[in-house]
Amino acid sequence: MKKLIFILITILIGNEIFASELIFKPEKAKIGDTINVIYSGNLRFDNKKSIDLVYYIFDENSSFAKGYEANLIKNNDKWFGKFVVPHNSAYILFKIFVAQDNIDIIDNNLGNYWDLLIYEGDKPTRNAYLKSALTRLGSISSNIDRIPNFYEAIKSLENELANYPDNIVAELGLVTTLFDMKKISNDEFNKRIKEISKTKINESNENDIRAISKSLSAINEKKKAEELEQNFAAKFPNSSIAEDLMINKISNADNFKDFSNFCLDFFEKFPNSINNDRIFTAFSTAYLQQNKVDALINILDSLPNSPAYIYSRIAKNLFEFYKKQNNIINYETKNYLLSLVNKAEEKSNNFKNNTQNQNFSIYSKGELEDIIDVQIATIYEIKAELLKEFEPINAVPYFEHSIELYRNNVNSSIYENFISLLISLGDSLKALKNAEDAIIKNKSSENIFEFHSDLSHRIYNLNDSTYLLKLDSVKQKRNLYLREIFKNELLKIDDFDFSLEILDGTLVEKRDIKNKISIFNFFSSWCEPCKAMIPAYNMLNDELLEDELVELVAVNIWENNRYTNEEFKKFIKQNDILYPVARDNFDVFPRQIGITGLPTIAILDKNSEIRFIIRGFSNNESLINDILARVDFLLNYLD
């Protein structure tokens, strides 16, 4: 009976996630058309009377999409809504979204999103297929995380050229992608790039200028490429090429004065740039390093587009500097630091209250509000840390507000600081509640588990066995919490094959890993974060060594014949790698599944379909927890 119940739960979860459908009418939409949208099938939204359609519109010429939202209203078992296709639209991507207190519900069609080509007459408008290809190459933005698929990108580029043979941006993209996928030889690549570089173009078309510039650079005619871009920037000083050239000037500045002037020039010429945050961060860091705090604040006050969080960052840096110097922070200094944080808080709240008047750029309105919430949470966190030193009781609400606004973006250090403060204030019950909250949200650490154990024993006078039962109950809540997160993350990548030889001579093929959960760690010897995660992967290997349901393999890629097999075995030994390692000298496997950076971990289910991709590395503990939690989800809920 228990087995039957488990099977039913698994079937329900599978239907809950996989059965969604998004229909557009008309299917061949044109600019100005009203698009009727019908969504159905995903049981996660069943109790929602309305949901949000988030869509990203790529126009014919812009490098970035613009985010929008439309409300869909439930009628029977489907949701209905509509929107109008704006002027200059070429291509649209869609996902479904519902905001919730902790974990939003997202359906992005298992990482593939839904899409719509905009038509002009009886064929897609110019650049429609080109934009589709770009979304398949993994080069859009952080909020559009479509699964890279180089094969689909090639098809889209070929379709674009079938409709518009003179589209040199598509031609360059196709030749470059074919070469990257080793579909054409180096000689063929150079030949076709030279042909592109000689193409006559409209010198007022920024996309064509970029294409010619890139092709010239590819054949080592960089001087011509630079002249072409500089001439265009001189004619069109507000263009994205002009912006990129100014960012290059900032990056290459060799003294503080030039750097500062270039940044100020950038802020004036490109006040709404998506690059503003990183330029402001570099700008403020440079001024702090030069100990020019007052000058920095005066400049920030004079600029209407200066980010609010910069003020709180200044306060935090000054506070940490004083502490390192063992300086006593007097009443006047304390008030000065808090005034900076208060200014950041006021500016952020004003911006949030006026989001309806903002240009949302690449973000939808809801996404922008989430970003602002995280910025305000950061400000509250800094204010709480300051108040913890000066007025501990007044720090409590700011820690609480910070955790609330961070939602699932909260980290363990905030909880550690808050819990230690609550314990010092004698509020053990609230401290225990926050320790449990951290564990449930999977934001715990060794310190938080110690807090939880000590507080539980002390408050409820528990013995060890009773405490373990209590902890197990908390961990079950954590599993339910994580399950909702993983439903949002689930992917479906199955169009690939591989045959890898482990260094011990064992062959691993796709058909061999059926009925197992497989973890593939893609790495390179030159990748420092890859080497940093070796201890974590060794620990993971130890934990899973006896588990017959889980296969763990590291795949060495992108070495460009750097090592012979014997030399590589020395690298394995020198770096104390204890887990199975295979080499993919032709880089076939990573291309098939769209890997664009390292380190990357792909987790496959028992049907050999990639369900999760984990990119990057922060620390050993979080990586192990992240992998094991997803493995548990695949074993127990998507069996």
C-alpha cells in the first residue's frame, strides 16, 4: 500500500510540473496585433485565480530584450489574457510567474521557455530568427536563463538567412557557431569570415557595423575594426557601440583622475545604461581606495541616477575600516554612518514607490521590484550590523526586515549574526525560531545547527534522542521547501549522446547510466574555481561511493590538447582527485548540452535526461548540500 501511495505521489508531481501548455492566437502575429493567450495544465497554479505572463520582447535592432507582464485570469481549468505586439518587435519569449512570500512559482517550460516569431506579410520579420538563435546561445541576461542549444541556434540562423540572405549578422553568427561546433574547418571559417568582412553595408546600421568589426578582428585586422567602430561612435554618440567604447576607456584608464572623469562622462551620456551599476561600483571603490569619501558622497548627491545601495556600502566599508584600526567609534561617527544608511534606505524606497514610472529595460515590473527588494534588504542588513554594535535592541527589526525582503536569497551569515544578537538579548525563543527558519530554507551552517541544538536542549530540556526527532521534523519541512524550489529549476535536456573513457580504461556511455542518477562535473585544469571544488567533490564521492543508484563522473574539457593522458594522470595525482575522471578531447558532450562556462555540474535522472545544471562554485558545504538535495529530489519525487 505504501508503494502504491508513493507511485501516485510521483505521478501527481510529474503531471504537476510537465503538462503545461501556452497557446497564442494568432500564431503568426504581426506588429499591432492583439495576442490572445491561453495557459493550462500545470497543477501548481490550480488554486490561483490569476497568474502573470512574463514576456521579453526583442526588437529588430536592439541587443537586449525588454520585459513586460500581462495578467491571465482563470476560467474553469485555464487562464486567459492578452497583450498587444509593440512597434519594432521581432521575437518574444514567455514564462509564467506567480509571486509568493518565500518561493515564487515559475513555469518556464522546463528551461525552454515559449516563443513567438513576429511576422511581416507571409514570413517572419527580419531578425526574428536571429533573435531566436541568440537566446539559444546563452548570451542574453541573468533573468532570461533559457537552456543553450547550439543545434537549434544553427537551425534558426539558417532560417534567417533563407528569408534574408543579406543579413550579415546572421551569417557571422552561423559561421562562428558552425566553427565552434567543429562543423567546418579552420580554413573554411577563415574563408567565410573574409567574405563577410568585405560585404558592403549600410554604415548607419549598428548591427552591421558590429558584424563587420568582429569579422575584421577575427582575421587580425583589428586596426580597421577599431576605426570602423570609432567612426560610427562619432556619428552616433548615444549608440551601444559608443557606450562599449567608453567602457573600454574606463577599463583601460591608467590613473585615478582619468578613470574618474571617464566614469562621470559615462554617467552623463548613458544615464539609463544597464551597465550603470557595475560602473558605479567600480567608481565608488576607486574613491574609497583613495580615501576620498567626502568627494564621493558629494558626487553621488549630485547625480540623479546614483544607486541607493552605494551609500550603505560606503557606511559598511568605513565601519569595517574603523574596526580594523581599533578606532573607537564616537557618537558623531555613529550618527554619520547611520545617516549614510538612512539616505540609502530613503532613496531605495522612493525608487520602489515609483517603479510604475520607470523604464524597466530588460526586466519586467515584478522582476525589477524583486531586485529593488534585494537592494533594500542589503541596506537593512548593513543598518542592522551597525545598530548591533551601538543600539542592539534597535537592530532586531532591521534584521527581520532584511530576512523578509531577501526571501530565498538570504544567506547563512545574516542568520548567524541575528541569532547571536537575539541570544545576547536573552530572546532564546526567537533565536530558535530563526535557527529553524535557516535550516528549513537550506541556509544553515555548522554554527546554526549548533545554535539550534543548544537552544532546543536548553529551552525544552530535551534529551539527545528527542532532539534528533525534532531536528528530523525540521529537515522534513526543509525537504518540502526545497521541493518547491527544484520544481522551478527543473530542466529537460535529452537531445545528446556521449561515449567517455575513464582514465582507468572504463567506458561510460549514455545507455550505461539508465536507471541511475548521474552527476557530471565538467572542469578544466586551468580553471581555478574547478580546482577549488576538488575537496567538495572528493567528499561527495566518499558519500555516494556505495550508492548503486548514483553515478558520479568528472569530465575534463576545453584543454586544447594541453596534456597527454599520462601527463593528465599526473595532474590528477598532484591535485588529489579521488573520483572517476573522463576526458572529452573533442569537446562533443559539452557542446551538445550547451555548456558555456566552468565549473558546471549536470545532474541526470534515471531516464538519462538532464534535470539540473549547477553553475559556478562558492564553497564546499553549499555545493555538497546543493547536489545531494537535488539527487534526493530526483530519487524520491521524480522516480
